[in-house]
Amino acid sequence: MGIETIRIILSSKIRLLRNSKGLTQERLAEKVNIHATYISRIESSRKIPTLPIICNIADALGVDVYELFVNDKKIGAFDYKKKKLINIVNESVPANIDLYSTLLGALHQKHKRGKK
């Protein structure tokens, strides 16, 4: 993957996630502690942010850093979704794992009943 491809994926992914969260460029910039003009330049592919800023943007958008570099086709893939769920469980405290297990079990049972 070339630098131009990375630039395009990164800029469009940041814009997509920002819009999906209902954030303006100004609000995202405040959360990241950078100027809104810089966000605009990133989203228009005119600037590639430094790694620390990429990390801060990911945190502000509530995603893992690598998700800013994954194209949308891959995000829809089964293996990607499965790995994301496994990562969530691996990073969770025991109390949350109990909650996730209960929720997934209930959803699974509801889905099984719906298939009959």
C-alpha cells in the first residue's frame, strides 16, 4: 500500500467517523488539542498527521488506531469483526466479560428462536 493510498484511506476514515459521531471539525480538534484547520487539511488529504496525533484522533473518535487505516470493505468482513470482538474481550475487566457473556448469550438465544 502506497503513501497516497494511506493518505486517502486515513482522510476519508477520519471524516466518516467524525461525521458518524456527530462531531464538527472544530469539536474534534478541541478533543485532540490541535487547530481545526489542521483537521480540515487532514480530511482533505493535504496533511498526514504525526503518529501521536493519529493516536489522539483515534482516542477522540473511540476507535483503535489501526481502524483508521482499514478500508471499509475489510471492516465488513467476518474475520475482521470476529477479531474485533476478541480484542474487546481480551482488553476487558472480568466484570465486563460477565456482562458481555450475558448479552451475547441472550442475543444468540433470541436469534436461534427467530430461525425456527
